[in-house]
Amino acid sequence: MDKASALEWLTAFALRMRSESASELVLSAVDSAIQETFPQFLADAELHREVRAATRAHWLSFLAVVGRTRFEPRPPTEAVDGARTVARRGYGVDMLLKTYRAAQRGLWRYITQVLNQQIPDAELRGVVLITFWERSTLWLDNCLDDIVAAYMNEREHHTHDSDAHRTATVQAILHGEPAPTADSPDDLGHPMDEFQTALVLWTDREVPARQATQLLREHATHIANSLGAPPPLLVSSGAHGMWAWVGTPHRPETADLPAPPTTHTHVAVGIPCPGVDGFRRSHLEARAAQRIATSACHAATVTAYQDVDLVCLLTGDGNIDSVRALVERELGRLADRSEPVARLRDTVREFLYARGSINATANLLGVHPNTIRYRLQQAERRMGHPIERRRVHIELALRCLEIYGDELLPAP
């Protein structure tokens, strides 16, 4: 069986595999292989988006030439952008290379299974497998030269850029580590002791990478202006992304932030929280909201964590600190550790379990209905709003308290 037969088969195969559904199967196989090696990649919505865009572009570009006699590997633009994003996040070049090798393993596993199913002739199957392996390896080796060069250029530029020190300090704060010796939180020129509203901004890939940074920088500044704040603290998070923090003396109202200038620009907003802890928490919330936005078929231009917090907790962003923040935020002064307030919480919980029936709650607790009414009024006064306004959130917070106990309550 000659190589010409293999190339002919691969040409027909490439036409079949270019469909959206067929490509999705390949991308899922590659995702799984990458996740086995670096689970943090796929947990990061922005980085996963860049890696997936690079994978898709590689696959479609490879299919376009795999059956040609003259085989010329060329790295797609998306792959170069992905390398720049990895560099800006501070990952080493070894992680970039290992990610590509993991992707290659995932692709090879998938293609081997497909060819075993689609080519009954063992001799042809063997020649096709060898040809595919040779060409996919040649593609990867040739493309990696340009991809690594893009990574190194970005890393070198970033290292010598004044932004690098700011990025290193911010990363240290986010990870709860000591700031680099060259900088400290105070050197950021950002009011760290004030309320922190974190923003995660990104553009669709339709926006060229060179324009994305300036577009996101301007919109983050516009949001800060709308909150009556000075210019935000900005950190580039990738070729099409940016992280920002807005500091304000008082808790700002973020319900009506200005919409991005184009539908290809998006922002996810964390809940304003005070101090260094708030700097971290609001950022984690903004990134969780971004994950929900990018998981949807069509990402909204503005996604606030407070609007999708329950979805975030239920779909992968839940941990004890997130639940503790939910309890503190939803219950307010009803999260006091005193015995009288604990009795109010128990009453609200039983009231919700009883589907809002005063009489059923009174029977469950063995008290007069008027006592229940009084306790509910006291509870609402402590929370600052009617129970019905945040019924689902309050019930979830109380259910979590029922499981974890006082561990979730704020320290006295």
C-alpha cells in the first residue's frame, strides 16, 4: 500500500472532520488530555478559552493541508496569542511545551480509535496511521519553533516592562504570599484599605489582540469613573484579557455599570469587599462569573457575580470560603453568634421549610403565631430587607449553617 493511497484517504477524512460536531469531539479529547496534566488550565476560564482557540485553529489548519503532497506547517495566529497569554500569566516555557505534548497525546489516542473504526483494511490503516503520525509530529515540531519564539519575546518584554513588577505583586497578593522584595501592596499606588471591586475584562477573538488591551484599559477606566473612583489598578491577563480593581472609600453600587463599547467586549464583576481580603475575594468572584459567562452560548456583555452566585457555587466554584462569604453577605447581622440571634435564624429556617406558613412554623417550634411574626420582623430588620427579596439565597445560607455550624459565622 503506497503513501499516495494514504494521502487520498486523509484528504477525504479531512473533509469529513471539518464539521463543527466532528471538531468538537477532537477538542474534547485534547481537553481531557491537557486536564490530566494541568487541571488548572481548564479551571481558568480565560486561559481555557485561549488554549481551546489555539487547539481549534491548529486542528483546522492541519486538516487543510494534511492530505497535500506538499506539506507546509504554519502556526495559526490563535496559537501565537495563546503562547503570549501563557507568558503573561507567568507560566514557564516548560508548561507551554508540556501542554502541547499532552494535546498531542490526546489527539493521537482519539485518531487511533477513529481510524480503527473507519479503516477495516489493516494494511491501509497502518499506512494512514504512520502518515498521520509523521505529519502531525512535523506540524507540532515546526509550529512550536514560532510559538516558543512568541512566548519568549512576550516574556522578555514583560520582564523588562514596569508592568511586570506590578503583576508579580498582584499575583503574590492573590496567592496570599509575601510581596516580592522590589514591591509591596503599598507600592501599587492603589488604595488597598478601601472597598475593592474586582473586574475581569475580555474581548472576543474577533477583536485583534493589539486592539484588545487598549479597549479593555479604556473600559475599566470608564467603569471606575462611573463609580466615582480614581483610575483602577490594571494587570494584563492575556492577549485578549485584563484584570482590574476599583478602590472606593465606601461600598459602591454596582447594579448599573456602563456597558462595554462593543458586543465583542465583556466584563465580569465581583462583589465589593474591603481590604486585602476583599481584593482576593472580589477577584475570585469576578473570575467565577466570567466562567459562567463564557460557558453560555452567548456571553453577556456584563455578568455580575451577585446575579450568578448560586450557579457558580453549584457548578464548580464552591468551597468553604465561598460559602462563608455567602452566609456573611446574605444574613448580615443575622449571622451574629449570640443565642437570641441564633433563635431568630432557627425561626427563619423553619419558616422557609414550612413554605412561608406562620401557623405551620408556630406548630413546629411550639410557640404562638404572633411570636413567629415578631421573630421574623426582627430577623428582617437585622438583614436589612424582607425575607422574600432573597428567599433562595437566605435558605441556602441557613442550610449551609445547619450542616457546618458556627464555623461559617463571622468571628466575634
